[in-house]
Amino acid sequence: MNPKDQREPGMAGSQLPEASSRRDFLARAAAAVAGAVLANCSPEEREAYLQKHFRELTKDELARVLSRLDADYTKRFGKPFRVGAEPALANTLFGYALDLSRCIGCRRCVYACVKENNQSREPKVHWITVLEMKKETGVDVMDSDAYYRAEQVPREGHFYMPVACQQCRNPACVRVCPAGATWSEPDGIVTVDYNWCIGCRCCMSACPYGARHFNWTEPKLPSEEANPETHYLGNRPRPRGVVEKCTFCVQRTRKGLYPACVEVCPVGARKFGNLLDPASEVRYVIENKRVFILKEELNTQPKFFYFYGV
Amino acid sequence: MRTPLPLSAALLLAGAACTPEQGAPPLPGQAPEAVAAAAGADKPAGRPGAEEFPVPPPPFTEGVFPCSQCHEDLEPNLERRELGMHEDKQPLRHGDRERWCFDCHNPKPRDMLRLASGTLVPFSESYRLCGQCHGDKYRDWKVGVHGKRTGSWNGKKQYLLCANCHDPHAPHFKALQPLEPPPRPAEIHD
């Protein structure tokens, strides 16, 4: 059928029923196309395509989605995978603090993150970007270098500022998403549902921190390097064409563990904890140290705090 | 830690101004129990007001501990001098003009550290020694803000001794080679 012939049903000689509107036609055409496409899919693919929004899934539906993903990843990587969906813990609002007076820019956090969170190895996707800045000019993002190479760090006259998702309380990325594929969880983690992301990258242009990353090609993740302990909203392997970002290691932190970057940092510059717990490390930092948030003037209200432990 | 009886007796006799739980008179007789405790096998549970920090064993260079295996029969020499043996491996870069071995190490029993007050401290509690001068860092370390914590953000945490990260004789951090930078956008679009 040539759609051109059908485009203007009001024209004389139209073969469509009289009540047919442009809207009805488009709806029917879309359904026909979807039907035709889905007819060629496996039952699993069809189920994935028709999957409801993550937050609207019933318990049973969620369990089915997770077991479908378990099986899919287990088959693809040739080792047992577990996709969890642990919900946010009660009375928890995650916060992060990073000591700029300690960080030496060694990028150990960047690669611990890649390993933990199953980022693409080729092309490389990094959720943490370490910015090299000059002590002379201070914190100046426009005058920073993310691509520095050196025999040894810290380099004379420089300091280092790792930047990843700031887990904003007022996240611009969430506001612009046309698909509702990204949102703030009750524990403050901004997450992405890779099954709902349409890859439009609006969130990437909205984020003032460069914290969101796009899978331009099919992510390459060698099965011997894949981390099989995953979370639906976190480190499960991603397809091509979706956006991903730091999730405070949701698969670890909702089980009470520290994020991978905290545990690897050789200088102990990274602090993580519950902002609602007055005895937590992050609360101590906020109450006792000189603290700032990045690009405060944008009113994004990050839960990621930079401080000078000195 | 249990108070070694001979040590307490020596302490009373010497009449030194020491804390009640552990004393270090200038050069008392050898107290074998104190040496056994120094390696950290004994936990500091008995000390009044003791705070328990889950720390790993001290990172001794292989073969150097207990110190007494060599120093047992050597007369302590308090003179500042060329050391040869320890200094060729471990030159002192920690306020080396102001400080010398026995500011931190106890002459006898040799397997203990020694606070300015004369209190003996096992190597497993070396943070008490470091905390004498670095009080602000000690305070931050106790609450988990100075230094690395691993384990659970809402439960059991693993601490590290100061000496696990800082070489006590040269505490400044060594430089590291950074890992690879991220690809530039142009390299991805290829």
C-alpha cells in the first residue's frame, strides 16, 4: 500500500470510510507497522518491546522481566547473571563527598567504576571524568583538562577534580526526558531505564556536568570482564543507543556496601553515606569541613559535595 | 591490654609520671608480656575509655618484627648517628631534624611504641602515636573522614592504620602513574 495515496482522506475519490480522520489513520497505520515488526520477533523480544514502565510493573511482572533478563545475559555472556531490582532503603538519602585536597588524579576510580558497572570497553565509556586544574586559577571547568597524560600525578602546580553524576535533587536531565525513562528514586539516585530510553540524548545536553554518556555503537563487554551481580536500574549490560550514568553503584549501595570508587581510591578522598543519618561520614564532612557544590548557580541542588579535608 | 605486673612494679619504683594502665619508665627491665602483646595479638579491650577501631595488622617489612630479635642484646644508644642498617632502606623523611628513633620507638622493651607521655603502645594501635602530633587528622580518621573506609556505609567498616597508607618514616604520598584518559569524542565517532 502506498501511504501517499491515503494521506488526504478528505479528497474526492478517497476509498477510506467517511468518518476516518488523519488521527485514526495514523493510529491504525502505526499499529499495523508495530504488528508487522513484532510478528518477526521472538516471544522474548516481543515481551521486552511491550514491557510496561518500570515503575508501573506489578510484582509478578517485574519478576518476569528480571528472569527474562537473567536468562538473556546468562546466555549472552556464558556465565550466570543476576539482575536485581532492590528498592530504595527506608529513611535513606544518599550523598557523596570528595576531598579535593587529597585527590591525586590517578584515575583508579574511573576504571574501578568501569569494571563494577559493565561499561563498554570499546568504545570506552567512563562515568567518571577526572579534570586536571591549575592551582593558580582554582576550580575553573572551562580551563580544565580531562585528557591529561603524565608519567606521574599529581603534577606540579595542578590539582584534580573528578566529576560524575551529581545526583541532583533538581535534575535537569529528568525534566527534559520526553520518554519518562529517567527519574529520581526515593533514595535520591537518578536512574535510567534502558528499556525505555529512546536515545534522543536530550538529557545529555541538559546535564551541566557532562555526566551522561551515550552508547554510540554496540557496547563491547568481554564476558570474562562482565560483572554478573547487577541491578535493573544500574549496571546491567546496556544495548546500543541508550544513555547511561553513575548510579552511586545502586547494586552495591542498596545492599549496604560502599560504591566501587570509594573502595578503590588509594588516598581515601571519597566519602559516601546517608544524608539523613547525623552520624554518617558525609554529614560530618558537611558540618565540619569547607564544602561546595559544582555550578551551584544553576540550582540543580547536587547531593555530591566537594570539600577540603586538609 | 593487661597491665604487665613486672612493668607496673618497675613503674611504681621509678615513680615516673605515667598513665596508670601502661607505663614506660626511662629504661626499665625487660617485660616479656609487654613484648608478646606488642605485635598486636592482644586487643586493647581492657584500657579504660578504649575505642575499638577495626584495623588490619601493621604492615611490617618482612623479617623486621619483632625488633627484639636483633635488639634484645644490644644496649640502646640514644645518640643521633648514621644508622646504616635501617637508614639505607628507610631514610627518615618525617621531620628528621627534630625527630629520632626513640621519639616513637621504645628502647626497652623494643617491640613497643612510646607516646610523649611515656605510655607504651603496641604497633597495632600506632594511630595513638601519630595522633599526638596530627590531632586534626586523628579526629577525622576516627569518624571515617581521613583515610579510606571499606565495608558497609550503614554497618561494619574496615579501617586502616595510618601506616597502611603512609610510610611512618617517609609519610608523604608517593606519586602514581595515572591510568589512560578517556577517548576524545572524535575518536568515538570514527
